Amino acid sequence: MAATRERKVPALVDKPMDFCPGCGHGIVSRLIMEALEELDQLDNIIFPIGVGCSSNLGAGLECDRLHCCHGRAGAVATGMKRVSPDTLVVSYQGDGDAYNIGIAETFNAAYRNENITVIVINNTNFGMTGGQMSLTTMEGQKTSTSIYGRDCSVTGYPIRFPEIVAREFPGAAYAARGTVTNPANINKLKGYIKNALQAQLNHEGYSIVEVLSPCPINWGLTPVKAMERIEKELIPYYPIGEFKKRGEEQK
Amino acid sequence: MAEMMKGNEAIAEAAVRAGARFYAGYPITPSSEIMEYLSWRMAEVGGSFVQAESELAGINMVIGASACGVRALTASSGPGISLKQEGISTLCDEGLPAVVITQVRYGNGLGTLFTAQCDYNRETRGGGQGDYRCIVLCPSSVQEFVDLMLPAYELSEKYRIVVVMMGEGTLGQMMEPVTLPDFVETKRTPWALTGKYDYKKIGIFERDSRKEAVELREKYAAIKENEQRWFDEGVEDADYVFVAYGVPGRATLGAIRELRAEGEKVGLIRPITAWPFPEKAFAKINPACKGVITVEENATGQLVDDAALYIKKTHKDRNIPAYALTYVYNTPPIRSIKADYHRIKNGEVKEVY
């Protein structure tokens, strides 16, 4: 039997954040803060923060953070890390920020194997601006800019970036995808985040954790149905797991 | 002792000696030698260099390094500086210092590789979104460029603002005798992000734009009052006062000295700060002056707007005409400036204002 744990607010969070009911961001930001606490890094962390729903992270944190131009967190993180090599630099971005507008910076930071950690909240749309199609929108998914469902023949297919990192960038330290649909997956995700942070602490190189996260408001689903959608529709296309483990040789 | 150095290399070394310890940028003619030099030089002094994937990424890397309290630099030209504008606006918005070098080349769009002064409006008006200015320094020689690098960083940190070093292709590409300054010791800025949250940065959700607007107006007023720099000669008794900066400013100095020797009462104001514009220099101009004449390396005349504005402000009771001699690109020869002066004097050139 697991002991009853006291519910406490992570030390780095000082205010409630303005995420929608049923959103996954809150769970992920809590996991990051818990991981930092467990790794004894509360006084050694800078967050370059993306534009979109991810921006709300900055509203609740009591630690060093900088809101970046839309999509440029990969570049800002690079500048920060190059001049602060022993400080943890963790970019926190959504799929629109990291992949749509920011693909050049995201891709090139991984390509150069910057010793940073990238957390991407993938909710398959632009949450903040009203649920427009993004690079991770599923084929056939209806969004405010794909009202008949995403037509991949003219918009391209949903991108699986952690897999690209694992496959194409030999130096990268760690690439994983997790989700927040149930306690088991949440625990697994926390392990991924800790692995990514530990890789950076050990100067092993680039680490990325993508998180499949529900967006009930823009998906037009209840929070519970949104979680079910992740399990049924997203995980079959976006598998969860570690694609590049720490210390693993390139396949 | 002075030694012959290529402009861009001397400028890059001067930046290092002024404490720059981070460079990120993207190659573009005529500024590339700055990044080539720093690609190996930064490592020698314990700094960092990143060849960025784009100008956008370059300026955003500068944002990251500056946010962590390190003197950061990027350099580019024409279209590259356009791509950096969002980042420059962000630096100004966040109160982060940085120095941006532009070795201006001629043209709209992709433009050309000719040395020019076509980007005066962009640099002096705050070229990106929002409501901000950068301090703009416009040296006229390699030595002056080198000597302004340390003041550039000091100004950028004093006012927490971006300083644009507005050069020209010529200043990067030519060789001149240069005496390099000594190295300065720097430490991280007090507002640096260290990971320890010892500087309580105000988050974007707690900011008050109306309160900041008051501070911004006060800051810009202080810069205008305290930081105007210029060179002038012969303006107190001049019938005509030339206004020119950069290398054309040098050519114009040669022209006014020859014209003076020929009995013409002409003077020169050479702005060293394009923003703040050297209004105080205009206050020295002969009250009976017959006209101000800008010498510019562009097609449409940009400096003339400021020259006209400030002669009007400092000589309110008189409607002194402002003329523009626009040479499109390349430094105008002294003989052209002199010939065009006589055309103005003879009434053959229509005033702009």
C-alpha cells in the first residue's frame, strides 16, 4: 500500500496558472518542478518560455525565466546555455511554437546538440489563439483552419520530432514522448523529464521530451473524453516511450 | 602603435577588448569578416561563438546571452538587419543591452553589395514593432569605429538599450591605420539570470505598460539630453552648413575645407550619434545661414528629414531651406560635393523642405 502523500505546491510555483479546465499543461509543469526539486536544482534553473498557452508557465513561476519571441526559444536557450554552461536551461514550448514557427530554431538546436532540455506540449493545435491547425494536427482533425478536417495531401503529415532527433542526430542525449492520461503514464513522464534533466546536468547533450496533452476546449470534448482521444487516436500515431535513451549508441 | 587593419577585423577585435564575450550571427557581405574573426577569437578569450542558422536565430541567441548578463554582439547588413528587428524590439522591451553592428549596403529587398546609407530611417526610428528607439552611433573611420565599441557597450548597459553601430560597407572592407584599445574587465550585469532567481525579473503578466511608458519617456529624454555626439567645423559663420555622417562625412569635411580655402563660407555637422540626433550642434549654426545641405548615400534622402526638422527647431524665426545631395551608393568624391554645392548656391537645385 502506498503511503498517503501530502499534497504540496512545488517550491518554484508561487501562483496559480491560468490554464483551462482539463488542460495538461498544469500536470507537466508540476512534474518539471518536482523533478527539479528531486534533482536538487531549484537554485540552478532558467526557463526560456515559448509563446502560446506555454506562456502561462511564466505567470506562476518563482524562478529565472524569459518569454521568447514566438518560436525562438531554441535560439534563446542556446545563447543562455553557451554563457551559463552549468545552469539548467529548459525551454517550455507548445507544438505551434516549437514546430510550426520555430522549427528552424528547434531543429538547429538539436542539430548542434546544444546541451539544453526542450519540453514540447503537443496538444495537436494552436491552443492560445483558438485551436488552429498545427504541424501535429492529426489527419482529418477539425480545427478552426481545417474546418473539414486536416487534408494531409495539401498540408503535410503530422510531425514526429523526437523520433527525428533520435534517428538523425547522433550526438543527442535523450528523446522521449510521454502523456498525462493516467497516473501510470504521468509517473512514466516524470521519469522521462528527470532523465532529460539529468542528461543536461551531466553535459551529455541535447534532450527533448514531447508530451501528448489534452486541449478539451479547442477539441470540443470534455476533459475525460479528451484523455480518451489521446489514448485512442494520438498514441497509435505518436507512440509514447524513449526513442533515444541516455548512453545509447546511435542505431 | 597604429597598424594597418581591415575594418571588420579591427572592429571585431575592439569588441572583444570592450568585453564582448558572445557572438551569434549569419554570414552576409559586407560584414562577414567580423564573424569570421570572432569564430576563432572568442574561444581564445573564454567567450562563445555560434554560427546561427539565420539572422533571426542569431539575434535571439544574443537575447539569451544578454539575459544572462554577458556582453553580446551580432553583426549583419541590409536584409539581415531587417530579419533581426523583432529581436531588437524584444531586447529594448526587456531592457536588455546589446550591440548590433550593421555595415550598410545599398538597396531595397535583396539589395546590392555597394556601400551605402540607405538604412538611416530604419536604424534611427526603431525598425521593429512597437514604440522604442536604439542609440545609433555612426563612425566615419575604422579608428572611430574601434574607439566607439566600448562606449557602445557602456551606453547599452547604462540605459539598458540596444546600441546600433551604423557603419557602411566601406568601413568594414577598407584598411586603415588603427590603434587598438586595451582590454576591459567586465562582470555580469546586475540583472543577469543566473538560475538562482537573485534578480526578481518582472514577468510579462505583471508588467504595467502605462507605468513603463513614463519610464521610457524619461529614459529617452535623458539620452537626448546627455548623449548627443557630433563633430562640427565652421558652422558659426557659415552661409551653408553641410550635414553628413560616416565616410561621406569625411568626404564632406574635405570638401568644406577646400571650399573655405576658395572663400566659400561653409561648415559641417557630422553626427556621431544619429539617434539621439545632435540637435545641440544645430543650435550653433549661424542665425543668418542660407541653407543646410545633407550629403547622403541613398536615393531618396533620409538624413534631410532630420536636418530640416532640427534647423527648424533651432532657428524658429527663419525658414532656412534644407537641401539633399543624394549619391545613391559609394562615397561621393570631394569634387562632386563641391560641384553640387555650387549648383545649390546658383539656385539650380530645389530644396527638399
